[in-house]
Amino acid sequence: MALAVIAYIVAAWMVAPGFYDGFGPQQPYNWTCPPPQAGANQKPTSGHVDIKVIGGVSDANSAFTNDAQIVLGFLPGAFDATGKTSISVDVTPLSTCPHPPGIMFVTNVYLVTASAPLVKPAHVVMLYSNLMAAPSAIYQAADPAGPWKSIGANRDAMPYTITTTTSSLGYFASGYLQTSAASGSLRVGGGQVLPIVVAILIVIVLLAGIPLAVLRRRRPSGEVEEDEDEAKS
Amino acid sequence: MVGAYVLCVEWARTLLATQPRVAIAALIVGGAALGLVAVGWPADRLGLGTSRFGLRIIGGLALGAVLLLPAAARSGAAPILPAGLAMAAVAVSVGEELAFRGALYAALDELGGAPLAIAGSTVLWTAAHALSHPPEFLGAVAAAGLLLAVWRWACRDLVAPVIGHVIADLAL
């Protein structure tokens, strides 16, 4: 039984967190390339915003697609607004679905462009579907062919959203490393405590299971098991 | 025969559950249809019973903790299931346990003993989830099925797998 516990922990740890039993509330998502288990699908939408420049400083504003699958929040002065009266930001879903080596994207890829360079970090929020594994990070690239780099993820995001900050615009997608799906690991004092937690759980299962197994199997030949007695009585 | 019926029910409820209007009904009816497989089997053959009930419950809680650990250790936030889906989760969990580790296990145990029962119920359990899970998850699904089947064999108990499965499905 301990081996079965270890096998499960290892197998479940090799995939991204959030594996489910197929009944969870389906999070609506408009796919560029819908997975086989998705039902009817609508194509993802794009978005556009014109950010005012007031007194030479770009205003606070957000750029998002009409289906709100990606939202970028900009602070006042987020753009270099030299010589401009407004800054236009466009968010467009890529019409293809890149598969960079070692990374599994679980969302569409979006291209975010602006008419002025970003000079302050912008907040990025991406929605994802529970038809796929939960992403562990948002990835960014200057070209959809790559290279893609992780720009991290905040741990306190709402369900089915992943958030982070970015210091530049470009292509964005959420996903996880196929070789290591962890979106965070338990660490205490610089060392992983997972083995300790696993060991404790194995002990709990054994403590619960061994007495039950022994009690139910330790009976002389010919003696009827208690439940069988109950069934016959 | 039992295996074919269980597979058909699982795949049918998975396909129906992709339609939002009938999802909850499909899950609840699917869970009940799975549970029907256990009708006619003596409770003790299914691993059900009230003896050492406290140990069975503790075992179920422990199994639930193990099933949840890999996700709980890495997820920053967990979705909260609406009441309807929570009911569906319970129905599916109980139905699946009665079908896979209950009736199917008992039938395979009669046919070829514990090795066939453990291996066969795990293989069919994994196949049953092939439509509802992305391929990369099936290893974890198989390992979960193996763990529950090994418990069923070692403890001759289905109560703990039912409890563990319900806890895991409500949280995952």
C-alpha cells in the first residue's frame, strides 16, 4: 500500500496541479485551438484601448479583449508618452497555437502592442479553462517562434486566472513546463518538505490500513469474517 | 459484461456533461447508473460493512489527504463547487467506487483472484477516464485507481475508498 501511495504521489506530481474527475464547473473559454474535450467553441476576440496622455503622462487604464481572457493594467506614466497625446494599445489573439519545446501552453497566445514603449511594469491577468491543466506561469516572447521566457505568476490569483507583471509587451500565453509542472513547492528553511509530508501521509495510511487489514484477514481457516456473519444474521 | 456496462456509462456521462444544460443531470444520473452495477451483490462482497467503521472512516480521510496532496501542495487557490455540482461530485464518486472497486472488483476477483481484480479494475478505471481527462493526466488517474484498488484488496474495504474519492472530487 505504501508503494501504491508513493506511485500515486509521483504520478500526480509529474502533471500540473488541478487534475480533476471530469465534473468540475466548466470554465468558459474561447479557444484558438480547442482541445478535443471542449464542446462548442467561439473564436477568441481582440481588444483595443486609447490611453490619454495628460500633462505628458500616460493615464492609468486597462487593455483587454472583449471576452476578457487577457487583461493588462497600466499605471499612470506606464508609457513613454514623449510627444504623444494618446497611446493606443492593441490585444490580438494569435491565429496559430505554438508548441515551444518543453512548455505546454494551456491558453491562447495573445499579441499585445502599443504605440509607445512601456517604462513601468504592467499587470497581466490571463483567464484559463479547467479543461486543461492549471498553468504554473505566464510566458512571454518577442516572437511566437520563441524563445519563450517565464515571467512568473502570483500565488493569490482568483480561480481560473493567473496573474503576473511584465516590463515589456509582446506575445503572452499561460502554461507549464512539461518536465516540471510544479507551480510552487513546499519549502521550509531552504529545503523541500514534500518528502516529509509524503512520509507522514504514508504513515497515516498505513496506521489506518494495517489494523483494518490485519483484523479483517487474521482469522483461522473456516472462521467466517465478521461482515459475512453480519450478512448471514 | 460489467466492465463494458461501466465503460459505456462513464463515456456517455462524460460526453453528455460537456453540454452545459444537462451537465449536472448527466453526472447525477451517470453516478446512479454506475451504482446500479452493485445491486444484487452482497454488501460484504462489495467491501461494504459496518465493522471497524471508525478505522474505515479514518482510512477514508487518509486516502482523501493522499489524493489531494499533489494538487494542494501546489495550488494557490481552489475553485468552490456550486451546490449542484457538489451533489454531482458525490454521486459520481460513490457510483464510481461501487462500480469499479465494488462490483467490477468482486466480479474480477471471482474470475481470477486479487491480481486480476486490482489490475483489471485499474485498467478499466483509467480507460473510463480517457474521454474526460487530457492524456497527460491518465498516469495519475491510473495511479489513483491502483491506490484505491490496493486498499480494497488489503483491507477488504470499500468505505474508505468511497470517502477518499468523495473528498478528492469535491476539492479537485
